Amino acid sequence: MHYDFAGLDNRTNFHFMKISISLDGATVRQYVVLSIIVVGMLLRLAAISHWEADLTIDRDAYLGIAQSLYEGRGFASQGETEPTAFRPPLYPMLLSYVYWLGPASAVATVNLLSSLLILCATTLVAHQLGLSRLAWLAVLLLAVDPLLVKYTSQPMTEVTSAALMMTWVSSWLSWRQSPDWRWAMTTGIFFGLNVLCRPTILAAVPLLVIWTLGCWVMRKKKRPNGLSVVAMAATLLVMMPWLIRNAVDFHKLIPATTHGGYTLLLANNESFYRASVEGDAWGKIWERLPNGNPDSQASWYQKLTHEMDAQGLKTEIARDQYQYELALKTIRTHAGTFAKACLLRLYWFWHIMPQGPDAGAMSRFIIVPVALFYLLENLLALIGIVRVWKRSWRTSVIFLVPIVTLVGVHLFFWTNMRMRASLLPILAVLVAAALWRKKQTPAVVAAID
């Protein structure tokens, strides 16, 4: 059989060529993103190798709780049998599942898998927003992000929390694009997992309720479709084991932890006010004061511990309540200083340079690039959220809720730049959004609006 292609004109050939170029371009972008993900994971492996000793420095007692779970002693501190709710449960539970590998390997495994989830979820969110051409930029920012790379080598929740935050955002966007019960349930599940990882996000509930009621009103009071109820039920289902466990062990409903009083008092006590807020001390890093200083953090905590012991406060619940009351008393007594402290915490939350006790010894060849990186990221992310708002305020709410929640909580509770680690994937996507073409309409905007 003979086929005659002489009838194909130049215009037809041009269209075939155009389609081929378009497909090749999409494929190239996919390979670029995949290559960046690989580089990001290699950087994290290098960080784990370089800071190998940090893998077992248990600053927040997560490894101790994981070991207790692994050994069958329940959710308790290392070497103890008394139950604790001082730390949120999800991260130590994840560690306990792979604790048979050893403490260091367990931390590396959980943090590396969380890092991979961050990079993949960010790619997905960029595509959901119609930013497929700029997905590489968002992924690149996260691949080299100093905070996320550094904390991959530590048994802390920063990396896992960032991964869960981005999966929650992605599922929420999917729910808005395809409003069915499956995506509503998925969104609720990921919100619950976020709470169990870092309870700060629990403060988003009032904002989410206001958002839901507002949507119902704007729909001219039509009967709600019940998807919000499905999402809330899924969240409650995820959190229920933690709630029941705490009710049984502590005879009190504890949705978060017994850690809130400490973090509020840590940010609102007279020693901190004198060392970092009042007069010329405004902005000085409290943790950097030498231990011999009466206003140092170590001296303050030692005094606080003796004070609670002297009053016979032995249980977590009693100590947490006492610290809440002491913090509120300090706030009432020093209202003006408290207002200045709120501004300082806002400044520290968005700080662009390392702030910890060892930061003063860092080389400027490290500090300057890190500072420039976060300065540009923060400024472009601000432009990005404005551009998202202009295109669709409904879409912007999905990004604003976690940002406003974390910023709002840390106006009052203890903070530093690592407290925004959960938001770093969101900021990376907003940087890409800042570079949207003026005539480009993101897919999610069309779907929602």
C-alpha cells in the first residue's frame, strides 16, 4: 500500500512542528525539576554527613520519646514510665517506626523522606497554580534553603512540619478545584496531621471557621454542601487518639501539648524583657548572654525550676498552668514592654540571619549569602501574595491562613527564624507567583472563580 504525503502543505507541517516543540519543552521542564530534586536530596545527604553528630543531640526530647515508644513504654520521656504530653506526638511516632535502624539512622530516614515530600508537593502546588514553567524556581529555592538543609540533620520537627504544611495546601487547592468529599476528607486529614506535628497551626481553626461561614454567606445563604463538615470530621478523627489518650492519662482534654505555658513564659518574662526588649537592649539575642549573667536564659530557667519545685508543682499540667499565669501576669504588669516585645518577635520571625547562640561565631561568608537569600525570598514572596490576591482572593486565602496563623501565634509566644520553617515551601511558591506573566491566568483561579 502506498501513501502519498504530497498533499501536506507547509501550514500542516508547521503545526506538527509546533506541537513537537511544545511537548519537548514540557519534557525538558520535568527533567529540570527532577534534576533539582536530586540535587536537593544530595545536599541533604551531605548535610547529614557533615553534621552527623547533630542527629542524636536530642534538644527537644523527641528521640527519647521515640525510644520509649519503640521499647513499649508508651509516650514517655527517655528512661521514664510516666506519660508525657510535653511534645506533640507525630514526629516521635514516625521515628519509633524506624528506630530499629538506630537513633541517627531513624532521624535521617524520617527527615530525608520529609524533604523529598516537600520538594514533590511544592512541584505539585506550582502546577496546580498554573506555574508549571516556574515550578523549577520554587523547587530550587527549597532545594538549597539553608534552614531546611540544616535541620535535616537534627531530630526536630521543622522539616516534617514543612512537608505536611505543603501537602495540606495542595489538598486544599485540589478540594477547591474539585469540590468533592474525597478532597475535603484529605484536606481535613492533613490538617490534623499538621496539628499533631506542630500544634501552632491549631490556631488556624477560628480563621477557617470565619472563611467557611463567609463562603456560605457569599453564596447567598444557599444550603451548605457539607464538605466543610467532612473536613472537620476527618481532622477530629485524626486527632481523636491523642485526645483520648490525654483524657485518660491526664484527666484533661489536651488537643495540643503541655508545652504552651512554657513557650508563652519564655517570650514574656522580666529577664527576657530586660535582656532583649527594654531600652538599648531591644533586639539583642537573649540566648547569647553568658550563663553567669543573672538575666541569661539559663539563669532564668534555673530560677523558674526552683520556684516551681518550691511550690510543689510536680505534674506537667500544674507547671504548664503556673507558667501561663506567670506569663499573663508579666504581660499585664509590663504592657508597654509587651507591645515592644511583640514587634521584636515579628522582626525575629522574619529575620534573615542566623540568631542562635553559635551564630556570632559564624563567618560572614556564610551569614551574608544566607541573609541575601532570605531577604530576596521574603520580598518576592510579599509581591507574590499580592499578585495571587489580585487574581483571586479565594486562592490567596489558602496561602494566607497558615501565614497569618503562624505569625499571629508567634507575636505572643517564643519565636526565632526557624519558627517559620513550616512556611518556607509556601514562600517558595509565592516567589514563583511573583514572576507570573500579566496575561497568564493560573488554572486554579479559573477553577475556583
